[in-house]
Amino acid sequence: MTYFSPILVRLGRGTRLGKRGFRTYSLLARHQFLGAYRAFSQRSNAYVRVILAVLAIYLGYALALGGWRFGQIVFYIVNIARPTELVNEYLFAAALSLFGLRFLFGKTPRFRATPYLHLPISRSRLVRYFQASSLVSLHNIYPLLFVLPFWFNEVRRANPTANGTSFWLIGIVLLLATSTWLNSWLRSLLSYRARTFALIIVAAWGAVLADQVAGTYIINRLSTATFDGLLSGSPVPLLILFAICSATAYLSGRRLRLTLRDFSNPQGARRRVYKDISLLQDLGPVGQLIILEMKLIWRNRRPRHNLLLSTVFSTVYVVALLLTPDVGDSVLVQSIVGLFASGGFALNYGQLMFAWESTFFDGLMSRDIAMQTMVRAKFVLLQLSCVVFFFLSLPIFMIIKPELVPLHIGFAIYNAGVTCLLIMVLAVLNKRRIELWRSGSFFNYEGFSFLHWLWIFPISAPPLAVIMMLPRVQVHAAVLVSLIGLLGLLMTPVFVAILSERLLKRRYVMLSGFRIQ
């Protein structure tokens, strides 16, 4: 903090004295740059930084080269001599796909703006700056690395009209800006208007799926009409894109201003979980701990949204994958569908099983609760979630792909016996603190480490290997996957004892990590 204090003082003074907004924006930009540079330069592992930098440069080079040679690539593969028409047809579809990645891995500007709320800078000025700075992200830079060479080498050459080529490029920029601000608005809606968000997402998914199933391909037609019109020099599509972009900028800015005003005053939840759950009460201390975990999920925004995320993965995401052509022949898609259909909650929530309790982990450790009881309660909760999500997604398989029902059953047993075990291993290794009251964003990755993302490989490797060995005999593959899961279920008491001993040895390391703000 002392490293940046002169800049913060100048920020405050500049705003208090009524200096022009440009000076405030330049100081904010400088402070953001210095903060990013310090965070990057002070990472402990230099090898990771080098590898990430090389991968980023290689990806950028591949995109730029692909954009420059896209015409030749398309001609050799599908024998199309006019690649601009092909790109225009799929620009909206590509924007929707990239928007999904942006929503999964992007961050809302709210978290970057909150450190400046104590300074005498108006909320409107902060909103304007962070709205503009959110455009400078890899989600926008990487698409432009492909688009700019393609525009220079293909669009300008095939369409020498200056207005048409300029309108086309401006339309791409407006599309990326719309995607950025729409992401901010939807994430803010999810944090404070979850029902409205759910209705919008369900309606959007339903429209896209209906378009694909019916074969109308309205999205492709709109994309062609919009960007072909831009290339012809018509200003009407450009005005429509500008109006949509302005609307998303207004909506996201308005929501950001509201969230900044409410951020410093977190409100406690009024939700209640009934105490008289007889089935859980009969389990004794294990049932009491499960009830405590259910209260934590229901009363706090981030774990509650994590539950919603798991439901989306186990239903909407599974529907989208099952409706893709030739899904029955894709072993990779089968593995993804099987894992998320019944194990969505275990995969998303279970990785932070102990970190969710980081704010009161000291008190929990001081109670007269055996480690085995604590671990067994979390095991039972994750295994019960596999059963619940299995029945939740079972009608989807029965309606869309009934031939995959045996595999769905096999993966449900595998998730209960093996996935829950591997997830609990990762939970015991975690020592990163989570502030539940601060975690209002749907995809807030506070508490995660690089190991969390790599853990999917050992989880998915056994069933993927089985399906690859028996790609044509799905019933036999389902039986083998079930046997692996049953073996894990039979070994659950042994695994509980091992993890309990591991937790006992690591409890002080975890306590120390959970206390760090």
C-alpha cells in the first residue's frame, strides 16, 4: 500500500480540487498498471510466468497467422473462394461462443473499483473509467489479433470500398464492446437479481436451441445480413449495433454504480433452513454437520451461486452437449457429460469444502468434533449430491439420448465413489481463505489455485480410458465405470480414515492460511 500511496494521494487531491477528469483517469490507469506489474513480478514461481508468457505469445501469433492465411486455409479445406462471406455468416455464432468463455473466466469491474471507494472520487467517474478499462482484456485482444490480419488481407482486398471495409471493422469493435458490457451487466444481475438472470439465461438458451433444432439458423442469417450490409456501405446495421452497444453500456454502468454503492454494506441473508430434517437428524453428528453446511450454502451468496452453477452445468450444459451432432461417437463429450450430469455439485463446490468454513474454521477446530466425523459428513454430502443431480438430469438423457442412460448410471456411481474422493483430497490440500460476504460474483475464483484446474485430468482419466477401449459397446463401458465407482464406495471408510489423518496433520497449516486476509 505504501508503494502506491503517492498516487492515491494525488488521485484524491486531483478530484478534490476539481481538476479535469482526464488527469484522474490517467492516474487511475497508472495505478492499475503498477498494481498489475507488481502482482506479476512478485509471483513466487518464475517458471510459471515464463511458461504463461510463452503460451500467450504463441496463441497470439497463431491467431494472427490464422487470420492472415484464413483465405488459403478455407480454400484448401472446404474449397470456398470467398472467405469473407463465410466469416460474415458465423460472426454472431462465434461471438456467442466467445461470450460463454468471457462469462466463465472474465471478471466484473466491481472488484477493481472497490479499492478506490474511500477516495473523494465520484462514483460516476469511477464507473466511466472502469467501464472503459474493462474493454482492454484478453477476451477482446485475442479476437482482434485474428480479425485485424483477416480484415487487412481479405476484407480490404475483396471489398475496395472505403466506407464498407471501415464499417465492417467498426462493427466488429462494437460487437466486442457489447459482449464486454453485457457480461458485466449479467454478472451483476446474477449477484443481486438472480431470478431475473435465470429467466434471461433460460430464454436465451431456449431460443438458441430452438433455432438449431428447427434448422432455421436465424443467428447465422442475422449475422450475414448485418455484416454484408456493412460491407455494402449501408449505415443502418452500424447504427443498430451502436444502439445495442450503447444500451448495454448504460445497463452495465447503472448496475455497476448500484453495486458500488451497496458493496460496503453487506446484508445478512434472511433465508432459513428447517432444523427438523429427520433423515439428517438420524445421522447424529454427521447429520448436524450436513445441516450446518446446507445453511452455509443457502445463506451466503457465493456458495448459493455455486449451487446454481452446478445445476446449470448438470442440465443446460448437458442439454447443449447432447444436442450436438454425433455426440454418441465422441468419447470426450461422453466423459464430460457423464461427469457433470451427476457430479456437477461435487466438482464445483467440493474443491473448496473446507475453505468455505475459513472464516470460522478456528472455532470449528476448537469444538469436540472428531476429524473422521467432519470428513465423513462432507463425504456424505457430496455423495448425496451425486444422487440428487443424477435424478435431476436423468429425464434429459431419457428424452434426448436414451442410449446413454446406462453410461449416465455408471458415471453416477463413479462420481459417488471416485470423484468425491479425489475432490476431498483437493479440499484437504487447500489453504486459501474465502470471504463469503464479499463473494457476490457467480464466477469468483477466490480460493482457487492452479492445481484446481489441473485436477480434472486425474478425475476424468479412468472413465475416459474405459470408454476409449470400448467405444462401440456402451453398456460394457458403463458396467466397467460402475465397477470402478463401486470399488471406491466400498473403500470409502478407508479413505475417510486416511483423509482424517491427513487433515489432522495439516490443520495448523490450513488455519494459518485461512487467517490471512
